[in-house]
Amino acid sequence: MTQHESKILELASRSLGVDPSSKTLRRLIDGGLISFKACERLAYKSYVDRLIAKGIARSVAMEMAATEFSCSYEKIRRFIYLKPIKDVLKNLN
């Protein structure tokens, strides 16, 4: 597991109230029960939301997240504003 994946899983575990050292989330991902992309989205969103709660502007918070997670601003932005497909499909009906 890379440092990036470890950081994602640690933040996602904390957001879900799971002990980050327990490896529970990793086992669920490896077993195909949870999507790593969902964990990624949760980690990015919780990180950005925490910065916003401290009074940092959303765009600056997303830029800080991109730096923290060593990825592009666009990737963070896409995860923050992305609606789950089930919500999109529900609105079509």
C-alpha cells in the first residue's frame, strides 16, 4: 500500500468512526465490499470540509487538499462536486 492510499484510508476511517489502525477498511476494500473511490471521496471531502470549518475559502481548501494528497486541483474539485450516480438517476425519473 502506498503512502497516498494509507493517508486516504486513515482519513476515511476517522470519518466513518473506525479505528485507523485496525485495517478493517482495507479488508473491506480488498474483499470488494467497499469501493476505494468512495473512500477517496470521503477523505477528500472531510479534509476540505474541516478546512472550510476553520474559515478557509472552499477554493483555497481544495487547493490545499490537492497539495496534501499530491494530486491535481481538478481531481479534488471533481470529487467535491461529483454527485453519486444514484442521485443523478433519481432526478431523471
